[in-house]
Amino acid sequence: MIDLAQFLSIILYIFGIILMIVLIILGLRLMQTLDKVDRILDNVDDKVNSLNGLFSVINKVTSSVDLISTKIITSITENVGKLFNRKKKEDEDYE
């Protein structure tokens, strides 16, 4: 008869072989999944890159609007400053 040590070693070998087969199958599935994820990321990257032109146009428009609004605000503040300076000068002239 087979003694206990030989029986346990045979069972360990069988479980080891089964574990190796399962790990190989999981590794192959993982590689397939990573290939699919890589294709999806490439697709998303292409779509984002196609929007770069739109984003640059939006950036130029916002810069132009900012420049125009800055000029308008500067001219308004200068005019208000001149108005107050005139009042101060008129008050000084009366004294």
C-alpha cells in the first residue's frame, strides 16, 4: 500500500498542477482584458486630441474678451478718476 507521505505528495502535485493551469488561464484573460483597455484608451486619446483645436479657439476667445474687458474697465476707472480730480481742483480753486 501507499503510505501517507506518498499520498499527500501526490495530492500536492495534483493541486499544484491545477493551480498552475488556473493561473495560466487567468493570465491569458488578463492579457485580453488589458488589450481591450488599451484599445479603449487609444480611442479616448484620439477623441480628446480632436478637441484640442476647439479648446485653443475657446482659449483665444476668452483671452480676447479678457483683454477687451480690461481695456473697458481701465477707461471707465480713468474717467471716474478724472471726474473726481476735477471736483477736487474746483474745490481748491474756490478756496
